Amino acid sequence: MIKMSCIEFLCMDVLQMMLQLLFFRFMISRQQNCQHVEQIQGVRMSIVIIFGSS
């Protein structure tokens, strides 16, 4: 139970950080299009892999 709540807390923290990062990258990508979109997708995939393995 304690482990689950810790993981959930971590997930919420990571989600907030990711939202801020995505918003920041989105604002940049309006100036420098495709590269940042690819980077965001790569980050998303790696996060899915990390949370899937744990």
C-alpha cells in the first residue's frame, strides 16, 4: 500500500514536469517545427517503457 502511494505520488510529480516540458517545447516548436515534435514523441515512448517495466 505504501509503495503504491509512493509510486502514484512519483507519477503525479513526473506528469506535472512532463506537462511543463511539453508546453515549453510546444512554444519552441512553433518556431522550430519538426525536430521538437520528434523529441517529445521519443520522451513519451521512453516514459511509457520506464513505467511499463516498473
